Amino acid sequence: MATTPANAAGCIFEPQGEGRVAAVIDARSFRLDDGREVRLAGIVSAASDKTKTAGAAALSSIVTGRDVTLHGDDDAPDRYGRQSAFVFLPGSETPVQSELLRRGEALVSTEMADKDCAAELAAAEAEARRAKRGTWADPAAIKNAESPGDILAGIGRFTVVEGRVLSVRQAGATTYLNFGRNWTRDFAVTISRRMIPAFEAAGLSPKSFENRRIRVRGYVEARGGPRIDVLRVGQIEVLGGN
């Protein structure tokens, strides 16, 4: 995941309409005065009820009663009827998503394929993480890969984990980044064979992560020990040192 600032217009995609925000629904969505519901693309809300409430309050302070423009690749509604979009206030080239990330009231999701936009969002999140703002003020915001019980407690939740990759092993069509020696208990990251070309295009190989400290994000599953399945290269960030 890139952590350097991107072009300020990195997340300006095709226009998808505009409107005035009537009400905030939750930390990632709001309703326009014409009844449309909009879901903020590229981010996820923090996991705890406390941080979700803070995220909703932050979003409300930014957009409630304001005119906004919507940008994105596709304006088709999701299965809940919400339009996913990057949201801009008048005169701004920076999406509302970036402001929430800078405040530490959201996390960068795993869904963003556009590199410029992903870099812009990652830079905003990194700023909040360094300053320990919002969710990053909690030392438990980043889980320790050596504490699988803490990670497993967040099963089904979007989680950020850091640790040193002890070994890299392949079994069938899956590559495992192992953070411990006991596969039935310890944390691991899984990478499917179909993802390997994407890593190679980025100048990486799964084997290169061995003995390196990495930060990985995604939804926690229980398969033996806790697992995060990597669906995009940007879910993994190599940290300094071994």
C-alpha cells in the first residue's frame, strides 16, 4: 500500500450526480434530500460501537445540510439500494473520505483498484495513524500477529494486523504467510494462485515477505487459526526492518 501523497484529484472519477445531504445514516452513508442513499466508497468504519458512533458524528459535521457532488466508476445501486461514490464538497478536490481518514474516523478498505486514489486514501490514513487520531488513539486498533486470540475475537470484522512473517508456504493453489508455527492456532494470511500475477506486476512475490514485518488489512475468518484472505496487493504493506 502506497503511503506517499497522490495527486489531489486522485479520487475524482466520472460525475454521478449531485444533491444536498438531508441526514447521516451511519459512519459511511447518508441520505440526500431527494431520497437517494449514498455509501462512501473506498473506506470502512472502525469496528467498535464507540468508534462507529464517532465516525457517524464526524461525517455529519462535514456533510449534513451541504451540497455535494458524487463521483465513481458505476452509479448502479448496491443490493440495499445505496449508491457507492466518492463525495466532494463545493470547491474541494479532496473527497470527504480523505477528511474522515485524516481524522482517524475510518480505515482504507480493500476494494480500491485505482492506484492514484488508493495512494491518496492511504496517505490520509497514515497521517492519522502517525498522529494517533481517532481510532488510532487506541493501542488495540492494530492487532499483534503474535496474539491470535485477540485477532480471532474480531471474526467477521475488518481488522488491521501487524507482525513478522515467520514462513511462506504453498499448499495447492494457496500461499500461506505464517506468523506462527501452529497452523491450527496462529494467524496467517492467504494468497490464492490467481493473485500471484498481480504481486509480480507490483514487483513483489509472496516469498519476499518471509522474515519481513508487514501490515495487512481485511476481514478476519476462522480456518483453524485466524485468517485474512488477500484479494488485492494493496492489503499488504511492508514495514521497515525485519
